[in-house]
Amino acid sequence: MIRFDGVTKKYPDGTVAVDDLSLTAPTGKITVLVGPSGCGKTTSLRMINRMIEPTSGLISLDGQDTGRMNEAQLRRGIGYVIQHAGLFPHRTVVDNVGTVPRLLGWDKKETLERSRELLDRVGLAPELADRYPSQLSGGQQQRVGVARALAADPPVMLMDEPFSAVDPVVRDQLQDVFLDLQSELGKTIVFVTHDIDEAIKLGDQVAVLRVGGKLAQISDPAYLLAHPVDDFVADFVGRDRGYRSLQFQPAPKLPLTSERTLLLGESTAGVSGDWVLVVDDSHRPLGWVEPARVSGEVTSEHLHRGGTVARASGSLRGALDAALSSPSRRGVVVDDEGELVGTVRAHEVLSLIEATDRPDEDRADAFAEEGA
Amino acid sequence: MIASILEWLTSSATWSGEAGLGARIVEHLWYSLLAVVIAAAVAVPLGLWVGHTGRARWLVSLANSLRAVPTLGLLFAVALWLGPKISGELAFLIPSVVVLVILVIPPILSGVYAGVEAVDPATRDAARGMGMRGMEVVRQVEIPNALPLILSGLRSAFLQVIATATVAAYIGLGGLGRYLVDGIKTGDYVSTAGGAVVVSVLALLVDGVLALVQRLVVSPGLTGGRTGRTRRGRSEPTTASTSPTTSTGSSTRSPARSGMSAGDGGVDSHAT
């Protein structure tokens, strides 16, 4: 657990970067610090590993005052992922990953094994191990950055806009890799971003900071979207927050309708109706066809692929989006193996939403207790 | 003329004996190496310290202003001052080496300082963030990343010292300068020109060896290696730090090295 107690950072020229910040980053959870530039989020992060010293206030790590710890030892016990990765250009990928273990005095063989294992875990091919950072793409460098931070298996990780410098598709992949890793490792993570979508996707807890380094609101993402505390937070979390908050509401039992399906290659003869769903041999949905427009066998070219696919175990957002994006207006729902279980209509999802309570005060409290 | 120089260079009489060309080359290299080693022992730690801490940058400017001191004048001054206090051959060796050390401290110091200074701040920040202590940052991050500039400083130092070590002959010491000084005195221009040619070839050879060393010790991650991708902010400081070295060097010291135009020109054009 990382605790900020009335932490202030004031520079000699009078600029206040962080103003009386108090918050707790619970053990095993991801706490995201988010806010516009100049809100002191990076400064706050860097005060945890004492890359920046607070002017006043106390930061503690599992109850121990970090100000009294040896700086180098403190940092070796904290994984640090830096914007643009900050890899050592003169070291190979595998040696970059092994940096902290070597500082901690692990022997070469042990370090090498651990580094290779981590490269695998972050999804990098083994042949990249002996490359140099300049030979990698931005996304690959970031993966190395994450692996390097994890190398000595620190209980705490600090991540400073780690995915901001890569394109949106790669960012999405990296976020998924990161969430996968976290579900296995359960690190205590403080994550800085200026991207509210990223904050909501990754955070167990989101702290919104305003310019001047003041904490505006801290809560779990669903509650933040449902109950922004003031206009600043409301503006910052964005206009479509109502829709996005659905992503935190697990779909209850969806009222599914079974579909008449066609196999790819089957003839449409004798099939009526506007739209018919085409599936593969394992009953996985492939796309919709209009039987009237197809004479003979259904081929891949006939398929309309515009619709998204929702998981039965997923969120209400997924279910609603599947219904809204489907050309037949019937949202395709699959099980965890990707096999078709039925379809759902938008009004059915909406009535479920209306029947569900919005996240309320009780829920926020429950989260805080669980976190502590 | 060229034919007689070639004849002089290939004749066994030129090479043999205690005062032969072979022995002179060894002497010449010995003075040069001694000067560079002593200068590096001073300038490398100093440059690392200034670059690492960012303190006392004026030391680098001060050292660079030493480049304006005429080598030959300094040599006579030091020899007159120190000579009587020392006995034997050291009375000649020490002043010569002192002068050469002063000559090559600036290029080594600027190379080391510029190299450390040019290390990407993000890289240094990452090193500290990983928990490296001051000396660990210097050894594991700053030196390896500064190596291309450190070595180009050393190369430039070797080029200058080999060209300039000829001045030792003015105060009666050996080395290749003997051919220049004695040749001019006796009107034996063939050995003068021959000596100059040997000086330039020697400088080029040593530079070639150092270039090879540079290729072996500098991390391929810094040179772009197989991909040919250049790192941002790396190429610029390289040219910025080496070009003043050679341009100020040739303009301010050329009067002190009259009669060595062949070696001088060859050296400088190679260094840039």
C-alpha cells in the first residue's frame, strides 16, 4: 500500500506542482492518476520513488516513510516504467531487462533466465532478445520497458504514461497484455496517464487531478463516470460517460433469441427473412447475409461484417453495442469459446439497464474498504 | 625529389642503428603514448566528473583556451625553467612530455565531457529510476554511451601528439623530429621530407588502429548497427565537438610546427 499524506511539491520559483495530496494506492490494485498537463500527476508519481523530493508531507510504502529509506534501495524495490520506455541504447534487450537483477547482485545465468522468461510474458519473440532498442518498434520498446520493470519481481510498480507514445491499435494491445499480467501478478501499481479512456479501462481506482496539483476526485471508474463530483471532473471524463459507464455493469442474464443460421457454403434456397446469420463449422458467427441478394451458395464475399459481437459474460456496453451495430438490429452474443448463443435487441438491453441500479455511494465505500 | 625520398625510406642504412628510423619511430611513439596516458589520467576522470555533475564547466573552457598556447614557445619556457633542476636525459624528456600533455588534455577533456553531456537525459533518468547510484550511472550508462565521443577525443589527441612530438628534437631529444630539425640544419631536405612522411604515415596508422578499437568497443546499439537507424541527438554533438578541435588546432599551432606541413596537412584532413 502506498499512502500520500498531505504531500506538497513547491518549486523555488513558487510554482506548486502538487498541492496537499492525500490518497492511498491499495495493495494489489491499479491506481490511475489522470488529469490535464500541469496537474502534477507525473510529479506525484516520481515522488514515490524519490526521483523528486516532496516539499512537505509524507509518502509511505506499507507503513514505512520513504523519506527515511535509502534512495537506491527504495528504487530497486519499485518497478519503474517510463514514457517512451527510456531503454538503455547501448544494451541489448535482454540486458536492459536484467538491469535491476544485476544491480541486486543476481548472478548472470539467473538474470538471463529471468529476463528471457519476462520477454516471453510480455509477448516478445525470443529472437528479439539480442537486438538493441534502436532496432525495435515503439510498441516493442514499451514491452521491454514493462519487462525491465518487472524483472526483480517488485511488489510495487510505477508507470509514467507508458503507452502514450504508440499508435491506438498497439496501445490497445499493450493495455490488454498489461491487464493480463496484472491479473496474474497482482502488483500494487500507480499508473499515470492523460487519457481518461485508458484510466477507466485500466484503473481499479482513478484519481482525477486538476491543474495546480489538487486532487479533484478519487473513486472506482464506474462511480467516477456516474457521479462526477464537479464540472471539471464531468468535463474531463467526457460526454459519452453514460454509455461508457455501461462497461462496468456485467450483463445479467440476457433475454436471448435463438437464430436461424446458415453454414458458409450452404445455399440460401428456401431461406426467407431480411437477415440471416452465417456461422462456421464450430458454430462461431461469421457475419450476416440478406438471402434475397444471394442466389446459390453463401460465400465469404456476401457477408456483412459490420456488427460487433458481445460475450454473454461481458458487460452491458458490449451487449448494447452489438445490438446497435448489427445490420439486422439483432446483437450477436457468444459464449467464452466464441460459439453463438443467441441474439439480443437494443430495447431488451435498455430495459435491463433501466432495471439496474446506478453505482452509488455504498458501492464506492465498499470498494474503499476492500482496497484498504 | 620523390624518388630520392623513396630511396631514403627504403635504404637499410636509414633504418639501422641506434639512431636509425626504427629506433626513432619507437622513441616517437613512446613520447606520444606517455603524453596521452598522462593526459588521459587527468582529463578522463575530470571530464566524467564535469559531465556527470554538470559542475565546473569552466574547466573545459579553460582547457580549450590552452589550445592557443604555442607549443614550441611553451617547450622552450618549460625546458629553461625545469631543465636545470633535473639531471640526465630526464631534463629533456620531462619538459617535452609536459608540453605534449598540455597539448592533448583539451581534446581528451572535451571529448569525455561532450560525450557524457550528450547522453540522453531520459536514459540517465531511467538509470537513476532503476536504482543506480552515482558511480553505477557513470560506469554502466554514461561511459558506454559517451564512448564514441571519448574515443574520438582520444583519436584526435593521438593525431596531434604524433604530429607535434617532433618538437622534442628542438631541445635535443630523439624521435622523428630529429630528421626534421637536423635535416633543415644541414640542408638535407630528403631526410627532412622523409621524416615528415613517416610522421604522417605513423599518425594515420595509429588513427586506423584506434578506429578499429572504436568499432570493437562501442556498443552496436549506439552506432545504429545493421538497421542503419540513427539515434536522435547523437550525430550532432560528434561533429560539434571534433571540428573545433582540429580547426583551432591547426590555426593556432602551425607557426610552432614549421617544416612539418606534409604531416600536418595529412593529419588534419584525416581528423575532420
